[in-house]
Amino acid sequence: MYIVLFAIFGLCVGSFVNAFVWRLKKNKNWVTGRSICTHCKHKLAPKDLIPVISWLWLRGKCRYCNKKIDDNPLTEVIVAVIFVGSYAFWPFAFDGEGWFRLATWLVAFTILAAMFLYDLKWMVLPNKLTYALLGLAIIQTIVVFIIRDFDYEVLRLALLSMVVGGVLFHLMYLGSRGKYIGGGDVKLGYAYGLLLLDPILPWLVLTVASIAGSVIAIYLLVTKRAKIGTKLPFGPMLISGVVVVMIWGQKLWNQIGQLWY
């Protein structure tokens, strides 16, 4: 039952992310504004907004102008899969703190999914989203600190994790004057570092992101879809790393420890 609920909720959140990213780019009201076709501007009916099903039923075209729908149902499916995977492989106990951190993570992932899509489309990580993620991470830290009876070890680990997540990017940004890494990536590093609450995990994020980025870059070069010097958004790589590490990071670290020793 929980798997089904998380899947349905994830599909709905994925649909929201698709709409939210476009509205953020166009400075539209994302709270009260109605969904419209990006081509003919016709307001969409509820039957046009059913995640995945509406897209399949309409064959990827607007009911009113017959032009291709810009939103991709793949976003909805991926978000649903991550929601289900987060619950199924959650690394913490399902107690008070565990449920709170899962709820926080799902909200954080919604923000990260929007950042992923935005950066992929326009190669920018909006400040509104990075600051929202940072604010959420701060709230999580405070609540966990209180839940653990004001254990100052939580604050120490949170600060170290934040430093590990952001300082390396900050130094790269300052050293290259923004040539090799953007300011949005720096802010994202600080935000996800604090979110993870463990100084080891941001290192794993960077490792996963670097491997993913290298594989994608090699593929694009081999297939001649890119050339040396072509700029690629690094945000999606980092966000993918955060997802992998948040859910499986501790297991990965344990495996690395076993291989090392």
C-alpha cells in the first residue's frame, strides 16, 4: 500500500515539477495560476493534467492546437521511481526522526528535481531554489538537534558536512573566476552538504557526479554531439549524486571500507 501511495504521490509531484519549472522561468504565479498550453495559451482542463495518462492519451500533443506538449512524462515517471525508491531503501529507521527526515528528503528532492530540469534546459541553477534547499536543510538540522535532546554533535557534523559540500566548489569558483564552475553549483554544494548531515557523504556525491559527468562527456564526444570546450551543466550531475548518496550512500561507504581493509 505504501509503495502505491508513494508512486501516485511521486507522479503528481513530477507533474507539478514540470509546470513549476516553466512558470519559474516565465515569472508566472505557481501557486494560483492555471496550467496552460505553452503554444496556444489555452487553459488546460483537469482531464489534460492526469500524470502520464493524459500525455499518452493525447499522444504528446495539445488537445486544442495539436502542437507538441513541451512537458515530458519521463519527469513524472522518474520522480515517482525516486519517491518509491526513497521509501523502499530508506537508510534510517522508521521512527520519529526517520519519518521526519524522509518527509524532508522528499520535499528536498522535489526542489532538486526542479533544479535538475531547469539547469538541463537553461544551464542555470536559480537562487530561489538553491536558497529554498538551504533553508530546508537548516530547518532539518534544527529539528534533528532538538529530537536528539540538543546533541551538539549534530551541529558539528552539520557544519562539517556543509563545509565539505561547498568549500571545494567555492575555491574552484574563485580560482577560475567562474570559468569552470558556476555560482549556482557553489550554493548547491553548501545546501546539499548541510542536507546530508554527514561530512563523508558530500565526498561521495562529488565522486558519483564526477564519474557520471565523465561518462556523459565521453559519450557526447564519441557520438560527436559535443566537442572539446562544449559547456555542460554540472548541476544535474551533482543532483544525481545527491540522490544516489542520500539513499545508498551509507551502503556504498561500507562497501568501500570493506574493500579498503
